Amino acid sequence: MKKFNFYSKYLMVIPMLFLVMACEDYLDVNDDPNRISEEEVEMEVLLPTSIYYLGDTYFNISYYTSQYAQQSSSVGNNGPSNQNELSLTSAWINIYLDGLTSVATIMNKATEAEAYHYRGIAGILRVMNVGIATDHWGAIPFDEALLEEENFSPSYNDQSYIYAQIPRLLDEAIEDLEREDNSIYQPGEDDLVYGGDISKWIKLAYTLKARYAIHLTKKGTIEAAQMVLEALENGMESNTDDFGLDYSTRTFNPWYAGVVLAGQTGNSNLIISEQVVQFMDGTSYPFASAELENDPRLDIIAFNESNGNPLIGGINGAGKGAANARFAEDSYYTSQTAPVEMVTFAESKFIEAEARFLLNEGDARSEGTTQEAYNAYLDGIEANLTKVGVSPAERALYLTDASIAVGAENLTLDLIMKEKYLALFLHPEVWTDMRRYDYNDEVYKDLSLPVAHNPFLEGKWVRRVRYPDSEYSRNDENVQEVTKDVSTRLWWDQ
């Protein structure tokens, strides 16, 4: 990923693009004399805008769902920490008002100009918006989503239909990216992540194919695992291929702006959950070596606000209590300039490890797998340790500890998913994984329902989010048809 100062020419035009790209399903701008026409907006302005809002969507969703996944905990005793329902309105607006509309315009303009590389990149961004939407709401507007004045009340497509489109759309994007592009329009500085490196976008597309394939393990374990391995043959190869948006000392990372600074000013809203701390301090998984007191990443992500006392994570649903595990100011994930990670090489290695484990007839209670699965598991750990800044000596100590280096014959699913859980700290995929495995405490050791659990769920876990109120006010008939209780499983979760 390349560093980018958002106070450049690109960020300065982002507020104006609210008017430029406003989807008429949401704003009535038919007669607005100040509205800039689609033809007046260049692709080099739309691309950074699309990436920016996608990063904001990932943050917005993970801020709330990390509480469902018990990576973070609210200092109050209500809200998502108690598994109360969410609507994620800001993320919905980002996706439909900002993300998909700007992406659609890029695709239209790129098609007209035969700028295949722009169109391929836009195609990938389209999938990332659609994918994260369906993984949280289920049925979503797709076929009729951006018809604007042609249809102010778009119908909703079932998740099964959306998932059938995702690999096709990614294949089309890959085909565009692999085509010879002789147009005068080439992505460069406006590509905030890869700087116009088309080969990295291709690897991203294949890695996304693997991500969405692993979501389908309940629909056919062997088929899903095979699709994963096929896609990853062309996927990410190292941390340098990671897809994430960096921030700057002038434009703060949203976790720093919204959580770290709040904690420093006495307005703390989130703390690190007990589940994370106990995964990393030897409580849930005791270390074999006396030299290894904690997972070396724990001191990177957490700040102990009670000097001299043991680090205590928040108990979800119980409020702050005695918890002292604040988000660190200089953490890889929550510093001023930290990236919002969206797709990483480490994630791809854990997807591979899980796929190979399942292909070897592994399940939540089995032990042992192939050497290839074990190698992928270790590679995923090392990739994340390296990425977040763990020293070579500490990496070696962790990777060789007998609690981690168990050998292929002793590898279990819970070890793979525990390490993925830690490597994807504050990432929406964690909640998706937990739902895929039914919040199983054999896969996520020591996991239990939060204190003061939402009584309306009657002991069930949350499986989806609620549609925003704006949808009920402007598209009530269609949204009512697909509305389900938040404890109802999504299509891929059945």
C-alpha cells in the first residue's frame, strides 16, 4: 500500500461528489442547477473517491460488528456488545449513495473510452461493495439498484443470486485487467492503494474469489474448498499485495479519530474485549515456553491504562467494569496513520489453511491435517506478525512455541480460526467466520453469549443486521418482503 495525503486534490473534491454522484433513489436532484453532470467528472477523481468510501465502509461495519465478534466491547452495557440489533445506516449510504454510484460511472466512462484497466478496477470495487452488503443484510438491491429515475423503488435480490454473480463479475474484471489497454486513461496516483499496479489488482480479484468461496462451506464443503485453492493459485503472494487504505497525520485513521482520541479525553466508547486478551495472554491457549509471556502482538494493539496491573479486557455486555485494555495510540491498526485493511495476504493463507483442513475431512473436533495446510497456517501467522511490526526474535519465539508449532499431525480447526481471528483484528470477516461456524466454542474457545444478552433473541446469536430506517420510509413494500428477524441465518449460513 502506498501512503496518501488526503488533503490533496482528490480529497478536496470528495464533498462535492456527494452532489455529483448522488443516487436519485436517495436524493431528488433532478432539477438542481448546481449538480455537476456525470460527463464532467473524470475517472481519476472518481477512483480515489470510490476507494475512500469503501475503506470508510469497512471501518463503519467493523466498529459495530467487532462487538458482535467480541474483539471489542462497549464501555456501556448496551448496544452491539449485548447483541442488540444494528442497521449500519452509514455503511448502507456509503455503499449505495457513494460507492456503487461512483463505480458505475467509472465503468460507463471506461467502457466508452475503452479504458479496460479502469473498468476492471471498478469491477472489483463493485464486488467489494456488493459483497460486504450482502454478507450483512442478506437480500439487497442489485439488478435495479442504480436505475435512478427509472425506478425509485428497486427490488431486492436474494443472497443466493448475489453470490452467483460475484465470481462472474470478478472474472469479467480479471479479463479487463489482463487485456491490452491502449487508451490514454491509465490509473496511477489516483489509485490510492496500488498506484496503478495492475498485477496487484489481478491478485486481489483472485483472493476475493477465494474469500467468497470459503463463505460457502455450508453449501458444499468440498466444492467450496476446491474453489478456494483454485483461486489462490493466482492470489496474493506477500504482504506487499495487501489491499488497505493508509491515512495521514492530517487525515486520521478513523479508529484513532473515533476511539483512541475518545479514550484519551475521558470519553471512552470501546475497549478491547476479554476474548482477544485471553487468546493472547496464555489464558485460553497456555504457552509452552516460559520465555513467552504474551502473544507479542498484544503489547502492540493494547494500552494498559492501569499501570502495574494485569491487562484486563472488557466483558461484552457488562460495561467497562475493571477492564483496562484500551486501544493503543501507536498500534498498527489504530494509530493516526494506520491503514484500514480490507484484504490481506495473511487472510488468504488462513483461508487456504482452512480449505486444506476441510478437504482432509477435518472438522471442529478432528485433529491433524496435511503438511500444506499446516504450512499455510504458519505462513498466515508469520505474515501478520511481520505486518504489525513484531521483531524477528519475537516472531521466532512465537512461531516455535509448542502451543503454536503443533505440527501437521496435531493441527486443529480452532487453532487456524484463532490465529485468523487475531490476524484480522477489527475486520468484518471475523463476524462472517463466526456465523459460518455457528459461534461454536469448540472453534472459538471460551466464547459465550454476552452478559445481559438481548432478551428479544431468547438465547440466540445475532446472524444479520436490520435494514436502515430510510429503506422502510422510501421503499417499504420491497424491503418488507425481505425483512427477517436479526437471529435468522443468511442464505450461506444455512
